[in-house]
Amino acid sequence: MAHVKASWARTYDPLIGAAERQRISGAKHVPALFEAEYGSDGGFGYVAVTPEGQIVGHVGGQLMPERVAFVDRLHVLPDWHGSAVALRLVEAVVAGQARRADTVELTVLVNNARAIGFYDKAGFVLAGEPQPREGLAGISALRMRLAMK
Ligand SMILES: CC(C)(COP(=O)(O)OP(=O)(O)OC[C@H]1O[C@@H](n2cnc3c(N)ncnc32)[C@H](O)[C@@H]1OP(=O)(O)O)[C@@H](O)C(=O)NCCC(=O)NCCS
């Protein structure tokens, strides 16, 4: 939880402003919501851990209709950006959800250039036009999709 909140602050303050980030993160990132999400049948989550036991990355989401594994969050600590950690987390979703899903989907703000660069490299493709409805603070989001098989 603390990792996700800190990563949100680092990532989204420059993209949507601190006030809006605080408002959204304060409502979204609360233990009860995380527990309900991960405790539900459709919830999934994976962490990347060093041999010393430090959590350096996290991916989580939920199954949606039509066998879609929807990724709500993917965060890697800055010291581990540019390593293979983010890719390993996507691979964990693919391997872990293959029985229940055919595609991985997510939304990413149009101005989150690093994340878009990563998803592109990981094999995600655009799924439709940028959607203001799926964005934050008036900034549109792209929906991206990865075929699992
Ligand atoms: C998104 C995230 C998981 C990606 O992991 P990462 O380790 O940083 O990704 P990588 O470095 O492997 O790949 C990013 C690619 O985008 C490129 N890139 C980096 N900054 C960029 C920029 N400003 N504009 C365009 N491309 C950029 C990189 O060059 C890299 O490609 P390369 O391997 O060819 O050099 C990580 O940056 C993160 O945790 N960010 C904060 C949280 C976040 O934004 N999550 C996604 C929410 S949808």
C-alpha cells in the first residue's frame, strides 16, 4: 500500500497535479478496498521481491468479462526502472491468469510516456482511440491490450 501511494505521488504529481493525485489516491488506496479486490475470486496480484526480501515491484488487477485480465496497477521502484522487473511482472500476469483470460488490458494516461514506452516494448498494442472517460483530471487514457496466446 505504501509503495503504491509513493509511486502514485512520484508518477502522477507531474502528470495530473498533486492536489488531484492526493484526492484520487486518498480514496482509492485504502486497505479495505485492496483487501476486497485481492480477496475476490477475480482479483490477482504479484510482487517482485529481491533475494533479501525487499518488494521492488507490484502488479494487480481483476478479471473482467470476456476473459480479460485488467491490470489496475503496475509499479516498480525507481532504482529498478530499466531492469527486467516490470517485464517479469507482466509475465507473471500472463502465466498466472492464462487459465482464466485470453488478453491483458490496461489504461495508461497519454502523458505517461515511460509507461507507454514500456507497454509498447512488452508487446501491448493500442485498443481504440484515447478515452477522456478512462483518464484522470481531464487527461485522456489509452487502452492497451496484450494477447496472451
Ligand atoms: C511503468 C513502469 C512499470 C515501466 O517499467 P520500467 O522498468 O521503467 O520500463 P523500461 O525501462 O523497461 O521500459 C521503458 C521504455 O520506455 C522508454 N522511455 C523511458 N522514458 C521515456 C520517455 N520519457 N518517453 C518515451 N519513452 C521513454 C525507455 O527508453 C524504455 O525503453 P528501452 O528499453 O527501449 O530503453 C515503471 O516506469 C513504473 O513503475 N512507473 C511508475 C508507475 C507507472 O507509471 N505505472 C504505470 C501506470 S499505467
